[in-house]
Amino acid sequence: VVKKLYLIGMGPGDPKYLTLEAVNLMKKLKLFFIPGKKGKKFELTRIRKDILSFVKGNDDYQVVEVLFPERRKSLNYEETVQEWRNQKAKILKEELQRHEEDEAGFLIWGDPSIYDGHIAIIKEVVKETGLEFEVIPGISAFQVLSAHHKEPFTDIGESLLFTTPRFIRKNKKIDLNTVVFLDNYESYNLLIDEDLEMFWGAYLGLKEEVLISGKLSEVRKKVTEIRRKLRKEKGWIMEVYFLKKVKR
Ligand SMILES: C[S@@+](CC[C@H](N)C(=O)[O-])C[C@H]1O[C@@H](n2cnc3c(N)ncnc32)[C@H](O)[C@@H]1O
């Protein structure tokens, strides 16, 4: 039975973004969990496996693909997310009991702190089982976004908002520098503010990386065209962008 689980931030997809702490830990562990993905998204599983084999080489280790159910689509978003997390906690609990190793790692895309439910899920498991866990920070996609655009999120004394398309759809304007994750809805098209600059990135840190930047009103058409094309070609897209007021 696994008694201790490490949630390991693995960076946005390339082994070069692993921290030394993550590498040292992964070298030590023999059992790893990764979320299983089907269809075209299987590439996301392959990326995780490649990261493991980069660190482990020919070592003896086991990778378990945990198949979580899809989230039920419903109007009550928070309720369905909670229900989804409970299902995942149950699956993970059973999975942890199935193995002989005392310790295992769970690879988390980017950093576990942001738009990732695994810390919350593990806390549910901890309540029921007394499992011990540790979180190992990783490089998040938003850090690579800033680095590759060579653009800081905060100029002197400014604040930063992390959000998702729901917030944009609801407010249709932003007052702070804002990083938007998970925007499958092209919500930036709803923003009327003409004085925004957009820094958009897809597949950050991977060989397919695409960057676009400029005044929102001038680049949004191009972003929309390119994201649709890439998404169709590859079957999945990972994109994140940053909006900032144009300085006069
Ligand atoms: C479930 S969230 C996880 C974020 C992750 N915890 C992190 O720190 O990057 C997945 C979203 O992160 C962003 N993302 C993750 N990896 C990315 C990458 N390599 N390039 C662009 N966006 C990425 C996208 O907005 C994607 O929809």
C-alpha cells in the first residue's frame, strides 16, 4: 500500500523544465501515477512518459495510467466539479491500495498550485486513509509564457490576476493585468477594451510552440485563426495568454 504520495510538478511538457528537486525525487521512486488520456490526447500521456524515461533511463520502474472519468457537463459548475473530484479521490484511493510500494509519485502538469485539482483530491484521500503527501513545485506554463515573450507580468507596483474564461465572459472587461488559462471559448473576443495588449502562447516549451503578441484589437483575429487551425490539426491545444493595459 502506498503510504506516501509526492505530487510532482513536472513543468509544461519538456524535461528541461524539471527542477533538481523533482529529478532527485523521481530517481528515487519506483512507482508513478499519471492521468491516462485517450484518443488524440494520448500525446499528453506520451509526454509524461517521455519525461519519466528521460529521468529514469533504463531503471526499473512502473507507470500506472489512472483513468479518471470525464466531468459531467451541467449548469451547476461547482457542484459537478466537486462530484468529479470525489469520484477521482475514490479511484485514486483504490489505486494506492493496489500496490506494494510504500512511496509513489504523481506527475502534475506544470505546477500543482494553479488550475489543478490534485491537491484538493489528495486531501480527500488523506481524510479517509491517513495518506501522507508532499507537493513538489514545478515550472508553470505562465512562467514560460512571460519568459518567451520577454514580457514581465507586473511593471512597477502592479498587481496580477489569474483567471479562466468564465470571469471574462461574466465581466467583459478587466482592470488588472490578467493571465487567462483554459480558454477554449476565445473569450478574449468579448473584451471591448481597445487599450489592451495580448501575449498569447500555445504548446509553450514544446517543439510546436507558437507565440503571438500585439494590441488585442489587432491580433485577436490571427490568434483565433491560428488556434483553430492548430487545434484541428493536432486534436488538442494548450494555450495561455496574458493581457496588459497599453502604456501611454
Ligand atoms: C489543467 S491546466 C493546468 C495548468 C498547470 N498546472 C500549469 O502550471 O501550467 C491546463 C492549462 O494550462 C495551460 N497550459 C499548460 N501547459 C501549457 C503549455 N505547454 N503551453 C500553453 N499553455 C499551457 C493551458 O491554459 C491549459 O489549458
